[in-house]
Amino acid sequence: MAYDEQFAQRIRASFELQPQAVRTNITEKKMFGGIAFLYCGKMTVGIIKENLMVRVVSSKMDRILSTEHVRPMDFAKRPMKEFVYVSQEGIATEEQLLNYIELGLEHAKQKLNEL
């Protein structure tokens, strides 16, 4: 496995705090050499190496990128639209992790409404 299973368990536990309608629609998929958590088939967050990968709605990208411990996701050596990496220091507490999970869920829900 290319990702930290304890970190994945933290994310799973955070999803368990979500309403039933969210929890029952979360799936996991191996992607980018790590693992991604999808809501109704739309990517929300994931683990790539030691980083948390988060999908963020475009209107919030500038604000999120100005946050300490956050940088553009450059998986393919160039920034990916609406993706950020958060280092371990940025998700030291469960509250911080939950905040990023909420951002990822917001992105997925927005994309689902656009269909």
C-alpha cells in the first residue's frame, strides 16, 4: 500500500460523523497511487503519499490556497484545477481534518447538482 492505513482510518472515522445520507454514499477507490473517498461517485478527499488531497469548489480556491500547510496539487507536475494538497501539519486535529472533508463534500455535491 502506498498510503498510510492509520490516516485512512482517521478519514473513515470523520465520514462516520456525517449524516446517514452521506455515510451510505461514500465509497473508496485506489487512485493516484493512493486512495480516494467518493461521494455518489464524485471525489471528495484522498491520500497521496503523506498528503491529504482535497477537491475544493473554484470560488474558494484562492482562500484555501492562502491557508498554511495547503498547496496546489501538482500530481502531473502542474497544478490541477480544484485540487489541493494539505500536509500533515494542516490536519493535526480531527476538527481540521473534518473541515477539509466538508470542503470535499461541498465540491462533490456541487458537481452532482450541475449534472
